[in-house]
Amino acid sequence: MNILILGATGRTGRLFAQAAVSNNHKVTAIIRDKTKSTVPGVTYLEGSPMDEKLLNTALKGIDAVMVSLNINRTSDNPFAKVISPLTLISDSVRALIPAMEKSGVRRIITLSAFGVGDSWKEMPLVTRWFIRYSNLWKAYQDHDRQEQVLRQSDLDWTIVRPVMLNDKDVDEYKAIIGKPSSGFISRKGVAKFILDAVESGKYEKQVVTLNG
């Protein structure tokens, strides 16, 4: 398959790119800084994920799109300064949808987070308080906007909501429609699920919760 990635330089996006290349897929990625093109076998295109001309070029011959964009901070500290535009994710998806429709590409999988949208009420009260009063909230807000935009499209979308991420060297996952059964999952597990979903065509027009 030919796969386009937005957000391929992030930790989860990079792992997905590696997994897709290892499974003999042809991978193209739009990145804002080509010096971060670190996965052998990936074709990197430098530019904005909101650039209509670049999107139209990148989508030629593509079978599926994976979006792994996030609102970045200066560090993993939840209170660290936000350095991304606050609507980066949703604006990118808004630009991507008409470009996909124009190119005849229907399959898209986007990475969100458990606690976004209707899953907010499923989180423990203390966790909700922590997210709401830290800069994590900025990302949750834009993931919510992204989800709303995607749900209104006619694309064959899958929204992936992982629980808290870690960097363990395992790719196990449990895919659930609803409340998770545990609170952690590895980024490798998320990447493996997304690749499995792309290859199988499962979970179209579904919101999937992931835990380890």
C-alpha cells in the first residue's frame, strides 16, 4: 500500500513509519523540517500539512492517510510552554479532507487521546482536573476539534484514542469500543494497531480506545 503520514517526526508517527516500511509499504511523509527525516525508506516532503498544493502532490497514488499531529510543548512536562499553533491538528485535517476528496483517497486514521470528546466523562475526576489545568488541555481541545471535523466528512475514518502512552519495547494492544480496561499503552502498540487497521480495513467510521 501507499501510505501518507502527517506527523511522522513525532514518537508515535515515527514508529508507525518504521513499522509500515518494515511491512513493505511505500511511505510518504509531510514534515516541517527535513533535517528530522530519520526513517530509512520513507519519502519526506518538506512543508506545511496545510499547504493545499503540497497535499495534492503528496496524495497522488496514496491508499491511506495516517495523522499523528500534536500540540507540542518545550518538554514532556504537562505545564511546559506550548510551542505549536493551538489549532495545528484541526486546521491540518480541515485542509486534508478536501485534498483527499479531490484525489479520490478515502481511508484516514487519526491519532487522538482517551478523554477527548465523549470519553472525557470516563476519566477519573483527578485526571480530568490535572488535564484541564495543565497545558495538556490545549492538545485535548484541538483533538476534539479534529474529531468533530472528521466525523462530519464522508471519508472512511478511524479515530484512535490511546490511554496514557509509554515507551516500552512491546507492541501489544487491546482495541475497545468504549471504556479502557487499563491505563497505559506503549507507543509501539499504538503504531501496531494503526498498521493493522490500515492493512485490514477494519474500524471504519469508528472511534477506538486503545490500552495495553
